[in-house]
Amino acid sequence: MPRGIGGPFKTARDEYRERRVLLIGLIVFAASTIEGAAATWTSLAVVESFSTTEAIGDIFYWVFLVAMVTTRGLGAQIIGRLGRVVSLRVSAVLVAVGGAMFAFGPTFAVIGVGMVLWGLGAGLGVPIGFSAASDDPRRAAARVAAVSSFSTIAGLVMPQVIGHLGELVELRVALLVVAAAALLSFLLARAVRTEGPLLRSHRLLAKRLEDRAARDEAAVVIADAVEPVPGVADAEGGEGR
């Protein structure tokens, strides 16, 4: 790494060794794929499938964008009420359903509803990921830098992957990649949870019980070690008499 680059980027490489950072990075990768696929390919997919004009295709992207911005604007309230994990999983379900409706919908109306659901589900993935990465203020900068690299990779690679898939199947069907990304996000959602006081107290109690059990076991072992052997004790008693 160049000497001139310091700050979080100098230590971000250490964060890649942390399992939670990697899982959050994959969530952000999935979320960026979901956003980038819509921005890059939905308009063209509509034009290709329905032989319509580019202006009509752009309308569907704007439907997605308005839905996504709406969800992102309400993100604090949604996450505050549902929590990160539930919010992320609900978002993943919305994306999967919306993506399937877009891929297989026979009419503009069905596709439009699909784009609304897709947009509503796409709004929170990236913010939740970056928020989770910055939970620890002491290491927030380095962790966010590490996680952001996953977003960059998704933005550079996944539109190309979808484009190549679109040469093999209908482009709308190729966009089902977003459903796979949503599934990944759903499965990894627990990585973004906050360790609250209740969870910490449970872990502390479990640790105390484990330590107490270990002490009791050690006491039993010591007692067994110093307990006199009956035959030897009797012999020693006889000699004394």
C-alpha cells in the first residue's frame, strides 16, 4: 500500500480478517448488486421484452427510484421499530418478490408493482450495512472502509455479469440475480444485529455459570487427590499404636 495513504485505509486490511466484517461486506455487496442492477438494466429490459420506447422503459426505473428513496427517507423510523435484522430480512423478501414479478410479469401493471416492491426492498440494505460496520466508534473508520470495498466491487462487476447473462436468456430473467442477492442478504442478516444490554447480560451470566462449574470441578478433583486411601490409613494408624 502506498505510504501516502493513511487513516482508515492503512488499517482496513486488518478488518478483512474479522468474520463479522466479511459478512457485513457480503450484505453490502448484495445490496449494491440490487441497486446497481435496477439502475443499469431495468429500462433496457422493458424495452427489449415489450418492444416499447426507451421513455417507457425509463418510467419503470423512476418508479423503482422513488420507492427506494421513500424507504431510505423513512429508514430511521423503520429500523428503530423493527430492528436491523428484521428490517433487512423484510427488505430481502420485498426484493425477491419484486424481482420475480419484474422477470415474469406479463403486463406493465404487474411489472410496475414489481418495481415498487423492488425499490422498497432496496432502500435499507446499504445503510444498514454501513451502520453495522460502524458500531464500534474506535474501529468504525477502518471497518467502513473495508465494507465499502465490497460495494465498489459489486458496482464494477455485477452489471457486467448480468449483461453477459442477458445474452444467454431474456434480460428480464437475467435480472433474477437480484433475487439471489436478496437471499444472501436474508441468510446473513444476523451479522448486522446490535449486541444490546440483554444479550450482554445473558452472556455474562453464562460466563459466570461456566466459571463456577469449572471451580466446582477443580475442587472435586483436589478433594479426590488428597482423600486418604483406606488401606494406607489403617496401616499408618497401626504403626502409631
